[in-house]
Amino acid sequence: MSEPKKKFAVLGCGFWAQYQIAAWQELPGAELIAVCDPDQEKAKATAAKFGVARFYQDAHKMLKSEDLDFVDIISSVETHASLVMLAADHNIPAICQKPLGPDLKTATAMVGYCQEKGVPLFVHENFRWQAPIRRMKALLKEKHIGRIFKGRLSFCSAFPVFENQPFLAELDRFIITDIGSHILDMARFLMGEVSNLRCLTQRVNSGIRGEDVANVLMEMTSGAHCYVEMSYASVLEKEAFPETLILLEGEKGSLKLEHDGTLSLSTQDGTSREKVSPTVYDWVEPDYALIQSCMVDINRNFLRALQEGRDAEITGADNLKTMQLVYASYDSAEQHTIITIN
């Protein structure tokens, strides 16, 4: 007999929720039974779009009324702590959108609260689930290039991200919390943990409040050096959005991820190339295919963890290590100094 479906609700019915819900609907083991948003019209429209019977404005009322196996929190960052803790109070596991919290103290408190309650907390940090990144990780595990001594991760673009997500222009802290949380997490995924970092930031677009350029140089605990650059002000010969271009150099060779998912493995024996493309679902927007399609893969990991009673790949505790890098980067930029990561 097949296992009963895990029943869940979504908190937040904005831009990304539309794709996150579509991704869940690719997995037969999960069933969305309710949605919630303070904006009643958003909640009602999302419920109608995805064939969900019930919608709510009040998260407290929803959690009291519904029999849920978990919730997926896809709301703005300032609401994450209260919603995660509310779910924990109802003994309901939570998946939370990144960034986990608006500051490290809040994120740490969220993780600690769920641990005290004995309730799972997972974080939707989906960039490391992109098909080319998973393939790169697999090749690293095969030790083709040996010990990594240097890495570079680049997310530089002039894509008009503010058109779809205008609230981003109002953030006092923008690119490191928005894209940096992804890229710094990928750096950890591919190269391990960080011992110290130095960060520089700029604001090029005068129409936004936060920084739109950031460069972070990290020393990993392995001794390797890693340079992360991110920009939404870069007018380049070829627009890369939403790709992250990566070069990892090891003692025996190198791995390079270029445009269009082209992955090159170079050793003393020569270079081999392959193109790694995401699965493209009918609900995916072409401009966002790489980062929307992998939502299915990370959701599958969450679902299996809940079904089997184990941790998902990205728990709240694991994501705290990425959050530490995000906020240490801001500290470094503001203080003009190297920050040691404890």
C-alpha cells in the first residue's frame, strides 16, 4: 500500500509561492489543503488557481482549524520568526523560505525554539539543488580534481529583478540577503565551511535603498580561498541570469560551470564537457527555469525527510551557518575589516 499523503498548508501567497506550490503539485506524496495570506484576495486567488478548498487571512485560525503534517512558509522575512514559532507551538514541522531571519540573532532564536519544542525546521535554500550544481558536487566526490585550493562563484547580472519583485528595491540590505544567501550557501556546499571573510559592497542603482554589488573573499577551514561576487548592476556581453558561474581549482585539475549549464572537467589528460540542463515543467517561466525547476527536487528531499522521520539536507541548524556568513559579510563591509567565523 502507498503511504498516506502528507497534508500541508502554505503561508504567504506572493510571487514565489505560485511556483513553490506548483512544484509541490509535482509530488504525489504531498497534498495542499489550505493557503493563508493577510491579503484575502491573494489567498483566495491562489486557492482558486491551485484547486485548494480553503483559504485564510489569519495563520492562528488556520493552524487551529486544519489537521496539518507541515507548513511551507513563503512570506516576507520579517514574518518568518513569528510563523515558524507559531507552527512549533502547534507541533507542526515548518519549511521556511530564505533568508531564515532578518538578522542572525532572530534566526538563531528560531532554530533554538524549534529544537526545544522537538519540531523539525527546514529551510528552502534551493540554489544548491540546481541540476548543474548537483552534478558538480557529484564530480567533486569522485575526486577528479583532488584537493580544492581555490574557488570562484559569480552571480553578476543586469536582469530587471525589481520588476517582478518591487519590494526588493525597498530593502536596506539587498543583494547579500537576497542572492548572497544562495551563493554563500553554494560555496559551503561545494567547498566546506569558512574560517574568515572580507566583504566590500556598493550601491550602483540610485533607485534602490540597499547594496546591489557585493564581493566576498573567504578563507575556508580547509585552507582553500573562495571568492564570491554578486551584482545586479553588471551589463555584460552575455546576460547570465539566473546562472551562477563557477570555477573550482584543485591539485589535479579544475571544474568550470559556464553559461547554459556547460560543465567542463579539466585534468592533465585533457578537458571533457557536458551540458547539464534542468527539467522544465509547464509552469516554469523561461527566465527562471533553472531556479524554479529545482524547487521540485528540494521539495522531494523535504517530503522524504518528513515521511522517514529524519533531517532534510538543509535544516535550520545547517542554514544558520549560511546566515552567519550573510551577516558577517555586512559586518565586514560596515567595519572595513576581516571577520572571523566561529
